[in-house]
Amino acid sequence: MTTLHKLFYPKSVAVAGVSPRTSNLAAMILRNLENWNYKGQVYGVNPVHQDPVKNVPVYASMQDIPGPVDLLVALSPARTVPGLLDQCAAKGTRFAIIETAGFSELNAQGAALGEEIKDKARAHNIRLVGPNCLGIINAEIGLCAPFSYILPYPAGNISILSQSGGVGLTLILGLHEHNLYSNKMVSMGNKYDLNECDYLEYLISDPGTEVIVLFLEGIVDGRRFAQLASRCPKPILAYKGNTTAAGQQRAKSHTASLANDDAVVSAAFEQAGVIRVHNLTDLITHARMFTQPRLRGNRLTVISPAGGYTVMAADEYSAAGFTFPQPGKKTLAAVQERVRAGVINIENPMDLGDAFSADNVLMAMDKSLAQSNVDGGIIMVQRRTPEHYIGPFKVMARNIAPDVQGLVERHAKPVVITLFALPHVAEDMRGDSNVPIFTSMGVTVRAMRDFLTFCTRKIQPVPLRKPPLPKAAKQILAAAPPGLMMLGKPAFDLLEAAGVPVSPCAEAATPAQAASAAADMGFPVAMKITSAAMSHKSDAGGVILGIDSRHAAAAAAGRLFDIMENHNAPGTVLVQKMAEPGGVECLVGARRDPTFGPVIVFGLGGVFVEVLRDTALRLAPVDQRQARAMIRSIAGLPLLQGARGRIPVNKPALEKVVAAVSRLAAASDRILELDINPLMVSHKGCLAVDARIGLD
């Protein structure tokens, strides 16, 4: 694909829509470029007025500009944008930022105009940012293209991709509160051409970007996003909105975003190593956390001024997966020497109580970080305004943040300060320090938990290519008509061709055929309705088990045909060899998500699967190791491990089935949905005893 280097590092910029009017928003772009000391050539474009604006020459069209133009920034009426793209093509300009609104987010007429500019961009090989956006910032070169006035700031190491321009600006300001600065910021808008995947691919290899922060309302190509993210060594922090019906409606009107299934989004993010947060505060504080030295493990020292805080810390950090190694001999001796009253039992989490002074806190954390079995630290501080600290309490008023930063640098281990104080007190303590200082224990715990997840992750890249489709499965699918809901024996034949063990079965069109098939198969057998019009056949009495004679088989089949007739649901009767008793009913399924592609689902099955909703989900295909992780993640795992005296199931056999179904779903674009429910799993292995497969 076209490199985005000239988008972020243009040597010349033309701004369309500028005029001398004081209310002109495009002129604010020129003002930003001037204030940010952008060194490239800057031109204005206005077909009506060519008077200079802010000492910038203005031309009637791009063709009149004397030199080359690397980037067009357009903030002119929507109807003018197609013509501007024609001018870009004639000028040789390959990048355009369309900040103008009034396209698909507005109405049908705007959507039609949007399709026209998409066609123009494709025809002219022009890459578009937006429309309906604030544009981009590259603080490294002073490229500040939003129409909102933004004070210059130094280039940092955080880059922001935001579908909303307003949220992007909020993130910039929020980062400043924590002494962080963005390197690049992209307001993506409607994403008519360039989308989060294109920008992510660029930022992954961008030397100035160390942490990537995302705000997304929708994802254009979830599969490509996951493939890129799973290969990214940098932290990717994402706040994905548009998760509720109200949010989806607002997103349609705001940036014409389409909703993704949120469960799929969460699973894909986890699989690709993307850290998902659920509010802007966490997105900002996580960015501060993720600039710290890496956690090597989950062992923390927590230092507190009061016992109550240590109790809360023990609860919350333990729940987040952390442990508390006890103080070593040197640490213990040094701390005990400072405890004046001698009434505090020194342990971890550490209540310094009467010994809680700046010097003692720093000494205790220094000694703790020196221990090889400590990976990081938390200091909890309760701080009031300075006038509250008099007499012996003056020692508690000192700002420890600069000294904590020294400890972090010396030990190369992260330390976070949780500060219980008024906002302005927190601001004063932060000063110009790079130490994370958060004003909520919950914020600190979530940041540390997710940082640990990132630091200890073992990500398996999402495959770039489809797995091969077995020959027999390919033949079955080739013979199946379009739009078929594959039920009964055809579904089992396809699963068997894909490597899934199935219970022997036959289809019968009459009670006599069913009785003969049962006799040939050997009793006992089960019989089931096979009809596309009856998806929940159990509820209608459409499953009969334990049939043990030819006479009983004919009678059972007769009842099933009567049920189909009463429900106006034509079909056949499936005759199956009964699975051995004692197995666990599981669900293995797949579906094709419109954004992320094939998805594999595993969970406990049976008639209550939709009630229990105890499932794990991943992008397909998965291998046996990933299938094992899915199986281990469900709440019902003890049932598979032999709870209440049951024999543990054959988990390797189950892993193979999950992996096989995932390969089948990923290999064929025709498979829209697939359910094996139940898959009977026992100590002997697995058997698919009911299945349905929807085809394109």
C-alpha cells in the first residue's frame, strides 16, 4: 500500500477554504501551522478571494500554486470537495485531509456526495483522511492541521488515533495533566479511505511512537486490525465505544459508524494483545502507566500510611492477580529501626503508621525494590493542603514524587503513587515528574493489572492466510446449494470430513425407513426431527432417546412426523446411534462476523446454553494450544475436570474438535454459522450428536 510518510511529514501544505473573514475556520489551520513553527511551504486555496491570509499566499486553484503540494487540507463546503480532488490529481498531490462535514453522517444526499468523493479518490489514487474530522497533528515537525486552535506542545512518545476529533483533543489535554505529550494525533472521522488499520500499520513502525492510544466507534476491517495488533510490540490501548443500542444510534449520526458485536471485539482485542479500557480516564492513566519500566512479574510491595488502606490493597490487588512477597531481612531491619512506637508488625502490604514520613517511605520502597522477588511498588499517600501539617507532622508534607522517580530509574522497576487528595494537590505533587500519580485505588489497580497483562503476554499472531479445506469437505460444500441450512446427515458428513467425530446416523423419510435404519444401526438409538423450520426441536418434543426395538422405532418416528405436520415444518427423521451415558454436553460453534470474519465459540451446551451463556470466543482458526485456553476459561471447567466424583473428560480430544471446527469455519467463506450442540464429551473422547450449518 501507499506509504503514509508524506501525510505525516509533508514538505508543503495547501489549505482550501481560507478567507480573511474573522469567523473563517480554515484560517485557524493557518494560525496553528504558524504558531507550531511548521517549516514547510503553506498555501491557501479559495476560488473567490485571493487576498493573503495571515501572510499566506492564496490561489484560485491548486494548479496556480507555483510549487509542489504534498498535502491538501480542505475545510470548504462539501459540494466543493470533488473538484478539489480533481485539482489534487492534476497537481500530483496524493494526500488530502477532508475536515468538511455534511456527508454520510448527515443525510442521503450527503451520503451520495460521499460516494462521489470515494470514487474520485480511488480513480486518482489519492489517500483521504476523514471526512468530518479534525485532521492530524505531528508534533515532531509542527504540523498542526485541526481547525480548532491548539497551543503548541513538545513532541512526546504517545500517538493517538481517534474517530472523534473532540475526543482526540480531550486525550491530548488529559495526557498533559500527567506530563505526557502526543507525538502524532489523527482524527479519523468517517474513514472513507484511510482507517484505523492503515494508521496502526504506520505507527507500529514509527520511531517516535512508543504507546498507541485508540478511541474507536466502529472498526472497518476487524480481521486486519487483529492481524496487525497481534504483531505489534508496542502497547495498544483502546477505548471502543458504540456498545449499546443508544451508542450505536448516536454513532450512526455522528460518524456513520456501524456497530460491531461487542463480545467479538473484546475477544479479538484480547487475542491480539490490545488492552481494552472502558472510559477516557483509564485510557489516559493507562498511557502514563505504560511508559514505565516493564513489570517482570506480579510481585508487589505496597506501602501505606494506615492499616485500612493495606486491607483494601490486599483485597483489590490480589483480585487483580498480584502477590505480596514479605520484606527481606535487610528491608525488615531497616524499617523496624525507624518505627518509633514499635507497635506495628511490618509485613507486606506495609502499614508504616507512625513511621510514615517521606524519608521512611522512600527508604522502605528502596529496600523493597532491591529485593529480587519484588517486581514493582505501590505507595499510598493521603495528602491535605500544606497548612494542615504542623509540628511532628511536617515530615509528611514533603513531595516524594521526584525521589520516587529516582528509585524507578535506579531499580528499573515501576512504582505508582495512589494519592488520596484534592485535584489541585495531585497536580502540585505531579509537578514535572514522570511517576504515575493516580487519585483512585481503582484506577491504579486497573492500570497495574493491564500493564501486567501486557508485560507478561504471549501473543500468537492472528493468521494471515486461510487454512486449507479438506478435499472431502470441499466436495460437500461445492455440491450444496446457496443459502442452505445444512441439517441432519449432510451436516454430520461435513463435520466428519473436517475431522470431527460424529455419531453414526441415517435419515428417514417414513416411519418404516426409520425402523429399518435403527435395526441396521443397532439399538439403542435416538431419533430427531430434521427441519429448517424447527430450530428448537427439543421444545416441541422433537427428540426421542433410548429407543430399543424396531417396533418402538417405527412408533417414535411416526410421532416425530406428526409433530412436523402439526407445526407445518416439512422434514425428515434423523436416526442416530445413542452416545454412551455420562458425558458432558458442550457447544462448539462458529459464525462469520461481518468485521472480524470467522469466529469460534466453545462452552457448555445443551438446551440451557442460551441461558447459561458460559462461553469462550476467539477469532478462527485456533490451534490446539489456543483451544485449550478457551476450554480453561469457562466457568463450567470443573464439570470437565471431574467435579463431584465424575470421571474427567478427554480434554485433548475436545481441544482437537474445537481446533478442527475453527479450521473448517476459517477455510470456507460459505460457512456463515455452525452449531454443534451438544457435543458429548467423556473420558473416551467426543461425539457430535446434533449440528446445523448455515451456508452462504
